[in-house]
Amino acid sequence: MTTLTRVLVVDDEPAIHRFLKPALEVNEYEVLGAGTAAEALKRIATDAPDVVVLDLGLPDMDGKEVISRVREWSDVPIIVLSARDREAEKIAALDLGADDFVNKPFGMGEFMARLRTALRHRMQRKGETPVLRVGGLEIDIPRRRVAWQEAEVGLSPREFDLLAFLASHAGKVVTHKQILTAVWGPAHADDTQYLRVYVGQLRQKIEPNPSDPCFILTEQGIGYRLVDTF
């Protein structure tokens, strides 16, 4: 018997449940629902969903507080689905541990792609894949080696650390603060211009066309995403 991937949809709008449930089920997902934060926290603990789709505007608690509480004990992928489109809201949700952010209204194709990416990223974390291959780019984390179309690319230690961090979160948007804290330390958490310089240097070395990057994508005002398919 095949076990279906469980998706918990947390939203107080019945229309969202009516829209997502059949679309997810036709793609062979098992769909669970919750309309409040309290119900969501209970279902995450008892039903062990594989991924959570979370609205921020819940009637009993802000969705960001839900993310914060869940991250105290679970690494379940969380995709925020919200009408709040301010950058500050996205950054706060991502910094608290959300895996991605999709704005309402949204296209089902984009949503399904983000869902698959979040699930794939969780599998990569569990498997601790040491080598990431994206198109002609190969990132060998244990050997600290990067190659483009089998030709080795020379990176400085800091450039490699930056690329390795992005690779360990391939497919997921990571904020400026998350990158700077992980690669340079908490004292540099606000040095976004410093980060832009290093990303520019890295793109010059690994991108086929640095002015139109296809590997390291900019999430405007938020951070960066290393693609995991090409």
C-alpha cells in the first residue's frame, strides 16, 4: 500500500480549502485541514504532516507565532500562503523558519512547484546529500570543490562557504540575515551590501551569464535562492 504525502492546509477561509483540496488530491496528496492556529498546532503534533501550508492571518494567533512554536520541536516544511505581500512580513516568516512564501492570489502551477521543492529539500536534509548537481554545475561540499561542466572553478574559502550554504538550502529562499549570520557570524547580520559584493563575485565565477543568473537567483529585498533544477 502506497502512503500518500500529507499536506496540512491551515487557513480560516473555506474557499482556500475548497480550492486546494481537490487540486492536491488529484496530484495524489492526502489533504488535512485546520482553520485556527490551535487546531494547526495540534494536527502537526498528532497527524505528522509532511508539509504545512500556512496562512498568516489566523483568527486566534498570528501565523508567524505558529512558525516560531513549531520550529521549537519540528522541521516540517512550512510554506506561507498569505495576502500579506510586504517584504517585512516575508522576511520575518522566513527568519522564523518558514521554507517559502507564496502570495495570494496565486497560480496552482507555481504553488505545486514550491510544494515539491519544500518536500525535496526535506529529503535532502535527511539524506545529507554531499554533492549537488544543477545543470552543468557541481558542488562537492565534503571536498570543497566546485566544477562547471567538469572544469574546476577556483573559489576563495569565503566564496565556497557562501555557495555551500546556499547549496544546503537548494530550492529554498534564504534571507540576507540567515546567510550573513551563518557564513560571517551574528556580528555581520546586517551587512547586506557586503553580501551583495560576494554574490556578485560568485556569479562571475559560476554563472554562464553573470548579468542574467540562472543558478543564484535574487529574491528582491529578501535574500537569495539557489535553484535545485535546471
